[in-house]
Amino acid sequence: MAFDIEMIKAVYSVMGERVEAARKILNRPLTLTEKILYSHLEQGSTTEEFIRSKSYVDFKPDRVAMQDATAQMALLQFMQAGKKKVAVPSTAHADHLIQAKIGADKDLQESLNKNNEVFNFLSSVCNKYGIGFWKPGSGIIHQVVLENYAFPGGMMIGTDSHTVNAGGLGMIAVGVGGADAVDVMAGMPWELKFPKLIGVKLTGRLNGWTSAKDVILKVAGILTVKGGTGAVVEYFGEGAKNLSCTGKGTICNMGAEIGATTSTFGYDDSMRRYLKATGREDVVALADEVAEHLTGDDEVYADPKKYFDQVIEINLDELTPHLNGPFTPDLATPVSEMKEKAAANDWPTDIEWALIGSCTNSSYEDLTRAASIVEDAFNKGVKPVSKLGINPGSEQVRYTAERDGLLDTFKKFPSVTIFTNACGPCIGQWDRAGAEKKEKNSIVHSFNRNFSKRADGNPNTHAFVTSPEMVAAVAISGKLDFNPITDTLTNEKGEQVKLAEPTGIELPTKGFAYEDNGFQAPAEDGSSIVIKVAPDSNRLQLLEPFAPWNGENITGAKLLIKAFGKCTTDHISMAGPWLRFRGHLDNISDNCLIGAENAFGGATNEVTNQLTGEKGPVPATARAYKAAGIPSVVVGDHNYGEGSSREHAAMEPRHLGVVAVIVKSFARIHETNLKKQGMLGLTFANESDYDKIQEADTFNFIDLKDFAPDKQLTLELVHADGSKEQIKLNHTYNDQQIGWFREGSALNMIKKANA
Ligand code: F3S
């Protein structure tokens, strides 16, 4: 089977001594989060206490997972590391590139026609380097990870923000950028600021129409989209034990919607049941041996305020079903209040489409609960109103649901579409008929995100997030403000009937099954596999190593752009239509900094080419300097590079000949990404020197030869009138990072070490 039992044994074999070492150093009982973090230090057992929100710590994750959109650049980079195989068990999943339109078979074929080049590339790279590949149609990354790889007490990173889903099986699982995945696959440590800890104590038991989804919808309402930033959310209490494992996964999944680093639950019977049902009795046997380390200490949960930075308490007995949205997942509305709120806010209440599935809510239990509502409505003679779409999380779930008649139940809807086991509408890969008219409308779904345009590209689609059973109820009634607890529906005989409460089956009584789960195991020895990328491809391009520094001071560099105000990774490397070039550095570089506001004149994507004096787009101007052999420099404001961790935002300027990015302050991950790509990421020692930068400036780094840790650099500005002035620049490079700069990139350095 696909999971790596030897790796799990190795993790558990050192867990006890490492947890003990941490307990001694901290001199107090430990949370589960601390146990997992302290047992995954790169250095082994700890010799110091790390300070929450302050200490940057090197960790050694157990696994890496990548989805197809982000895996392309990650693997292109990994190919440069000079490694024969990945250092930790890793998988790639083809799930984001499949568009939902007509239904599973046709949509999958259409996607294969369109993206085959990318899928073949991923398949062959995975095969060569020992990476498991989950083929198109096999399922959504996080559901597949939960079914096959997640294990209690483990640590994983994944190139997708909902990697956190694996917290449902007691992991610390964190979403990262491709560059971090490359580091870990190449055997380097992974750095993370030691997180704050938020404890959520759950009491009672879910009942009636309330589901695990409502726990996180409620938490999102309390903490808002930023409330979890820099924190791990740890759930505990009797209520936590009463939840199913996949329910826990749903809660952790949407931890991404409150900005949390990740969320997790302690090892319990629900996890044992799920591991066994998914064929992992051996993991249960191993986990049981170290069970005391796979949950927080009793003293912590008895007095949580003493050990967590913030504690929230939710009584599941009293929790009611919620609908969150539109346009933000933290706008929580109890179903009972939707009538007034929808009227007050003029939200459309007619529901044309209702969607069940995604990585968030497509477990067997979810489908059975939703199906029970459909079955009940059918038995009572109620005809459903909305169209229903379902995207199962994995082939295993889809096959089992089909075998057990659940899909037939959903087909009782007059209009139902079973989409491919893939992200589909959840990532905007939904060719919804009529969306181009941009009409104001509402949809309801059991996904996690509901930002504007996220599902169908229509900014006027009001998307509401709720549990699968509520999606079913709303879809049957056709009304957003339908409250199944109090409202009735008119059946075919004209009678008023009430829907019965949902009933679910946690795990299939006949067990999970599949004919072909879509997994491609890598070759034992992939050394003879040749990765082919067509030279004229516009989707993929093999990477050339960036040139090493020649050891000389960099002189004569031209200002490419002085960015004003907010400049996020979206301003530096836009998403949307550019997504298709994520595996082609040269093509995607045509979006480099096109969203940044030029401090001179305020336009976007318009800068002065100092060689011609003419105005032109940023990428074309950078290419002109590069063609002339002239290095260029980007100047920026505060928190430059905030947003996502995408490495394209550093690779593109590097590819276009930018040697330095000088700003008032950096978002930390972007600063690190610049360093990794062999660039100079520098800050003004005196912030007001930003104002000294003029549009036609030339830059001389006059003491770069003495580049050393904790030593300022001196920059000579040569203005257009020939006048010169010097300013000081700060940097945070350590010896190793200066090595990255010297070698041209961190990857070049790894490659050299492996040569
Ligand atoms: Fe895919 Fe949506 Fe999950 S994009 S990975 S189904 S959040």
C-alpha cells in the first residue's frame, strides 16, 4: 500500500525521548501541538525552549504532498537539486486542472486533452524521483492524503493551503510554497516561526441538523479570517472525541479560512476506526504504543487557559447549523436567522445550484447524511428545486458511494451532475452555463472558500458555505433561507411536510472499495527515466540554473520599478489566467510586477526604459535591460511580497535580470524566497532613503565584495543629472544564505553538495 510504514515507525521510535526532553526544558505539561513540533526538530531532541511567535525553528517534516498547479514549478526546481530520489515520502495529485462542466467522464477526457502535457510531465518526474503520483480523476489531494498517508503525531507540508485537512488524523500539516517543498524533498530543513496556540474545548455531542462543519463555521465567526494567523488550533474535550475522524478533517480543513497555520486533534477511537476502515491496522498498532504522546497532557486540558494563548469553548449540544457567506467564510449566520439577514442584505434567496463535495466535505459520512435528506424528501413526495452538483473527494469514496446506492439517491434530483473526483467548482474550474452574464444569484455549497468569483467566475454569485446535509435541504427547497428545523415543504399532493433530521453512516459497513484508485507508484529505480519537455511547449519549460555571482561589486544596475504602497505576491505574479503558465518560467515572467503601482506617475505596468526614455510594460523593460547585459533593481515599500508563498514572485524577477529588491520592509517568506533564488533582498537602513530613489537612477553596490552577516551594504545612487549619493542597506543573510547568493541559488548549492 502507498503509505510508508517504516517512516511512521521511525517517527514513533524517537517520539518518547523527544517529548520527554521538551517536557524537561519547558518544565510543564505539554499540548499535543508542542509534542508534535518538539519531536520533529531538525536538531533532534530540544536543548532550548522556543518562544511562540518569535523563534524561527528548523523542522524535519515526514511527508510532502503537492497538487498539480503548484507541483509543476516545485518539481522543475527539484530536478535541479541533483538528487536521485526525494528524501521523504512525497506525492503529487492531479486535481486542480480538471474543469467541471458536463459530468465526470466527459470533463475528465476534456481535461486530459487540454492538460495531458502537464499530467505526463508530472507522471514521469514522479516516476523518476520516487514520488507517488495520483492520476487525474483519482481524487482531491487532501482527501487522498487523509485516506492513505496522514497519521497521528506526524508532520507534513503540502503545496496547498488546505493541507491542514490532515489535522483530522492528528497531524501537524501545513500549507507552504513550492520552494519549501523542494527543500524538504531535497533533505533540507523546513523553517517555521514557532506558532501561538489556540485551544478549542468541545463539550457535548452533535445532534439533529448540526454537523462538524458547523463547529468550524462557528469558530470562523468567532475568530474571523485573520484570528488564527500564526497559530495552531488544537481541539480537545469530550466533544472532540465524539466527532468522526472525517468530521475532524472538515474542521481542520477550514482552519485555513481563519488564517491558522494548522489545526489538530488528539489521537482517539474515531481515528482508530478510520485508520482501520482505510486499511491501516498496522498504523493503529504502532500509534497505540505511543498513544500518550499523541494527545495533549491531561493537566493541559484540565486548565487550558494556563497553556494556550487563547481558549474558546463550544458546547456541541447547543450548536446550531450555520450558513456562512456570502463572499467571506467568516460571515456566520445561524440557519434560523437567515430569513431576516438575507432580506436585510438583499441576498438573492432563490438557489439555482447547490454543490456537495470538495476536499472539505466529501467523506462517506457526509454523503450518507446528505443522501438521507434526499431519500426522505423523495419518500414524502417532495420534488427538489435546485440543480445539484457533486464532486467526490476520491475514487475510493465515489466507488463506495456508488456501490452503496448513494449516488442513485442523489440522482433522484431532476438535475444532478456527478463531476470528476477533483476540485472543479471549488477552484473556479467550473464552466457554469450562463455565468458570463454576471447575473446576481446565490449558490450554496459544502466547500471551504466563497470569495467573489471563486466558484464560477461571476462576481455577482453569492456563495454560501454550509454542511452537505444543509446543502441538500436548501437544494430541495430551492431557498437559501429555508430552515429545515422549523419550515415545511409542499409535496406533490399539496401537503405540508417536514424533512426528517439527517442520519449518517460514519464508515461504510461493507468497507471501502475501488477498482482503480488512480495511484501510480514510482519506479524502484528511476535513474534511466528521461524527462521530456518539448522545447516549443508554452506550458512547461525546463529550468536553467541561475548564474552564480561573479564575486565582483554589481555596478551600473538600472531601476526597473519603484513600487508604491501595497505590493503583494499577487501584484508581483498574478494568478487567474496566468495559472496555466505555472510550469513555464519564461512565459509566466510576462506577468512580473504588472500589478505593482509605479511610484512615478501611479500607473501599473508602465515604467520608463532608461535606455530609450520610452515608457513600457515592466516585463518588457526588464527584458530590454537583460538583453543589453544590464542588471536591474526593484524598489518597494513596506511589507513587500506579502500574501502567498509562491516562489514565482522571486523566480520571475530573477529570470528577468533583477539582481536586488530593496524595500522598506519585507514579508518574511518572500524575503526568504528571494534569498533562495540567489537575489539580494535588502532593506533601507534609513526608511526615508526610499524617497531618494529617482526614476532614472543607476545603482552601484560598492562594497558587495565584503558581503557578510550583520554588515551593512553601501549603495551608490547615480542620479540622471550625474549627482551621486550613498545610502546604507540592511540585510538578514547568514553565512549559508550568502552561500546561496554566491552560488546563484539555494538549489545550486544543494546540487554542488551532491555532486
Ligand atoms: Fe481543491 Fe478546493 Fe480543496 S481547490 S484542494 S477542493 S479547497
